[in-house]
Amino acid sequence: MTTQGRKKILEDRSSRSNPHEVVVCHLQWNVAVDFELSVLRATARYTIRRVEPGASILSLDTSKLEIDFVCDEKGKELDHTLYAEEIEKPYLGQRLDIVLTPGVTHVEISYETTPQSSALQWLPPAQTAGKLYPYLFTQCQAIHARSLLPCQDRPGVKMTYKATVSVPRWATCVMSAVQMIQQTSPKNVKTFVWMQDVPVSSYLIALAVGDLRRKEISARCAVWSEPQIVDKAAEEYSQTEDFLRIAEDIAGMPYVWGRYDLLCMPPSFPYGGMENPCLTFITPTTLAGDKSLADVVAHEIAHSWTGNLVTNATWDHFWLNEGWTTWFQRKIMARIHNDDRFLDFDAIGGYKDLRDTCEDERMPDEFKKLVLDVGDNDPDDSYSTIAYEKGFNLLLTLERRVGKEAFEYFFQSYVKHYSSQPLTSDEFRNFFSSAFPNAMTGFEWEKWLHESGMPPEEPSFDRGLALEAEILAEAWLSVDQKGPPVPELDISAWTSNQKICFLDTLQTLSSENALKVETVQQLDKVYGFAKSQNAEVLFRHCQIALASEDESILPVVLKFVTSQGRMKFTRPLYRALFASARWRKVAKAAFLEHKDFYHPICSKMVANDLLQIEGKESEKNGSLNLIKDAIAKMNEIKDGSLDAIHDAMGNAIAKVKDIKDVIVNVRDYDNVVLVAAASGAVLFAAGMGMMFFRRQGESIETNGFRIASRRAI
């Protein structure tokens, strides 16, 4: 370990960079956006500092980038090596080593992105609200920034940056920084200049370009979106300034980022929100029409302190970002409602989500710990509600141990002490224990931080706001088990949170024995949940109906999962569909038809989910392993010609003994696509269509083996 300023840089195996020897301090990024070819042409000019005085190599992370030229501050070319991608770990990308001559303080890299760059999603006009212009947005968390620009792609390294972005005349560019300049050239090109003076980790660099409009909320807050929804979004998020002021009061520290703007994203955005400094990306699934899902905004605002200022040193300590932010968000919302019970009310639903995750046998036990051991695996694979809800419950338990007032004062000290610094779970533990040396006797830190599964202590929640919803859920369970009468309680005046609590409770009560189909249909007849405009309500109703195998819900579910790409909704619903033999075929067909609509992260994760189920059956005859082997070999291909593809496929098949003629039927064909999507296969992602076939009905003869396709992608 070495130091970046006063902080040590920990080993981070998700990165191949070397900040312990040479660290980047500032980025000057010049970018030209090319919608026709779906690429960025850019230069990244870094100010560097040698941590080790004799260091002569700068190592950067890259992924799916074409490196054109590397030079020093005087324009003199620097020797560099771009290493091959690791076949078994393609998500780590390619290390770029740059040889530093004596005295060099700046390094400039000219490069282009490629259509395979996982941080970038290019939307055609048809996938936008206006249907006239294309759209581009980035998503860099966790380790996708390396496909946007060469960088030290780890949360423990922070830098400032200035960006100059050129876009077509019709377009507007927004970024995770403060805008300095906007100008239009005679060549029908707009240029935007952005400055980020607060050091940030690479995963917080964000860019969006499209036909965008802005509507002010306050002097420092605005909403951006396509013009068709900007008024609706501004109304939905009108409490943003109130959230921000309350957050400043709780944190005991002013908001340091200048602007706090929101960009309401296209529906394929894979997360609820992304806390990019100065510009939160937020899913349109929060546009419920009644501000009931605005707590997502409160969550992203909270990240301005917990995550963006105080940052987990590596992805092993991700809970420090999300556990603290969930606690902070619930504090903000309790203040908005002027009722401390609201924290408990929201936490009840979170605890149910936590239990569901811990009981999910598909998730490895090592991912059910607060402190992870990501190693050189893909951090995306460990992403779940554990960091959020288990982390929150640890903090709530600590708060109740020392008292609310003392804990909130500690929070302010914590933010002040670790501002602009990365930290680990042990550092947090030690800082807390030093603040409360007499209060932690017998506290089970090791179980909380390092044991898998549910927390060692279950908090006692105030259920006052949840009681009516829980009683109604029990009444409907009685209807299911004993028959009428149907509850007559009118819930039309209930808040969305009460309805969510009702559905959560009903789902828990029926977890072992699903509700009868007639009960689910009667539930919908009375309350109309299947037509709800609130995505959280609709999602829970769909889960309950799928568990009961209610055929009537299928069109609703399919429309829901194919009209938005938020992984919180898409992944569980696809899993539920795929787990049912009667719906597996339609689920797979829906995903394959819409896989290019989803963000690459979402597409990969859904494909992985489906393969966990499909793989158990397909691997019995070895066909799926055969496909995986072929894809692994094909990812090595530098020559994209059909002959090279034939040879790689043939060589892969030749390794399998006793197979003379391989026919890929429709199921195995679909598995090829799922494996390709899950692995991020180069040729698949490059949009070359089916990796083994070019057109419907084609058979490829290679090395004496035949592969027949039913159709092309």
C-alpha cells in the first residue's frame, strides 16, 4: 500500500492499474460524439504524480477501446503496450502500460470507443420519447469507466477533470460536472465545456447526449429530459430543493458540488438512480404522478455525501456507500413527512427485501456478507440489496445502541473526517468504536461484517404506520384459505407506501403456499393493481400473480419487463417467468427479442439469471458447455472474418470427443445467445448477429462438423 495524499491506496484486484506507483490527479478530456458510427473519438490528457520516485510505468485500465497514439505534454510519442484481454475475465479489459520518460508530468492518449464499450448505450430514435433523434448515455459503475476512457478504474483513486464535448447541432450534452461554456460552430457542431473541481472516482464520470430540455426547480436544481416529459418530470421531482436542504442539515455540511440537477432517463436505464455528481440519472419508472417514489431522489442526494465524498476504498466495502445512503435517505424522508415513524415504515419493507435476498438460493453465500471478497471477479455479480438493507440495519442497530442524537452527531463527524477520502469497513469500525468506547461491549462486529445471511440482531420496528396494511393482508390471506367475505376496506386514499406495505406483507404471508388464482384475480378486481401507474405497486402485484401462475397476468408482466430495463424489476420478473415450465419459452423469447433494448449491464445480468436455470438442463448433454467453449475461443479472434469464425468454432468442437455432427436446435440456439449476452462476447456485442451463422437456415461446415441454425439474431 502507498499513499494518495494522506490516504493509503489498497490493493484492488478489479483493476489492473498501478496508483501505488503512479497516480492520476487531473483529467482533461476532449470528446467528439459520433452517432452514425456509435463511437466517441477522444483524447484523455492526465496530470500524473509519481508515488514511487523511480516509477517508469503508468498502468491504466481499458476495455474495448482502440488506442491510436500516446504522447507526453510536449507531443513526444511514448512507448506503450496494450495487453490482451484475459479470456476467463473479459470484464477486466486490457491493461495499458505507458513508459514514462524522466520528467514527464502529463500523458495524453488518443483513442476511440467501440460499439462493444459496456459503459455506453446508444439508442436509436425509435427508443426515445420524441422518436426523431438518437440518444447516448453512460453508466460506469462499477468497473465500466474503462470502456469509456483509459483510467485507473477503482473507487479508491480520485481526480478532478475538465471535459470538452462536441455534439451535433440538434443535441444537448449534460455531464457530472458544472457547465462552463456552450457554443455553436459554423460546422453545425455544438461544444460544451464542463468542470469538476471536486475529486471523484472514475465510476462517477457520466455523460448524456440527446434532444434534451431543462426546467428549473430552484436556483441550484433543475430537471433535464426529453421535451415530451420535462414538465411531468419537473412536477414529480419538485421537492428536490427541500430534500437537499434537509440533507445539508443532517450532514452538518453544505452541498459542495455546486449544481444538483436530475436527468430523467430513457426507460432502458438499468438502475433506479445513479448518483453522478451534479447530475443524478433517474429512472422514468419513478414517474408515478403523485411524487410517491421521490425517495429515489432523496437517496441519490444523500450520495452527495455518502459515496461521492466518503467513498468505499474498494468494491469489497460497497455497503459503506449504500448502507449509509439508505440510512441517510430514510432520515431525509422522515423529516419531509415530519414523522420519525416513517423511517421504520420504510425499513419494514427493506427488511422484507433483505430476507428475500438472503433466502435466495441462487445467490452465493459469499455475496450475502457485508464485507465482500470480490477479488478479480466482476463486482456487478455481487450487486444486491445486501449492501443497502443489511448495511442500513447495522447502522440502525448502532444508532439505537448509542441514541439517536449521539449517532446523528457521529454521522456529521464521520462525513467531515472522511470527506474526499476512500475508507474500509475496519476504518469505519475503529472510528465508531473510538467515538463510543464504553458502548460497544459485546457488540458482534465480526458477525455483522463477515458472516453470511441475515443480521445477528433483528431490529424492533415501530409498526404504527404499517399496522392497517398488515391487518388487511391477513384478511386477504383468510379469504384465500377460508373463502368470503372479501374485505370492504376502501384503500383508494392510501399512500403508495401503504399499498406497497400491504403487498409486501401479503407476499410474505403467502411465501410457502401461493395464493389461489381466484384470490389474486379478486384482489385485482377490487384494487386494480394490474393497471397501477406506480411501478413499485405493479411489480409486487406481478410477483404475487406469477407465484400463483395466474395466466391473466402474463401480458401485463411481459409489457412491464419489455418497456423498461430497471434491473430491480426486470431480473426478478424474468426469473419468476423462467422458473415456470409453462412460461419459460415465452420468457426466453421475450428476452431475446428485446435484449438490445436493455442496457448491456441489464442484458448480461438477466442472461446470467436465465442460464442458471437453463444451464442445469442443457449441460446434461454437454451442449451448453460446447457453446461456452466455442464462445471463449471466438472471443480470442482479432480477425472478424467468417473464415476465422468457422475455424474457431470448429477447433472448439473438435475438442469434444465422440461428437461427429452437432446440430444446434432451437433451444441450444437460444442458449448460444444467452451465453453470448451473459459473457459479453466480443462478436455478439459488436452486433455481428449470430456468431456462428449469417442468415436463416444457414449451415456452417467446419473441420468435418456441421452446425445448423434455425434463424439469425
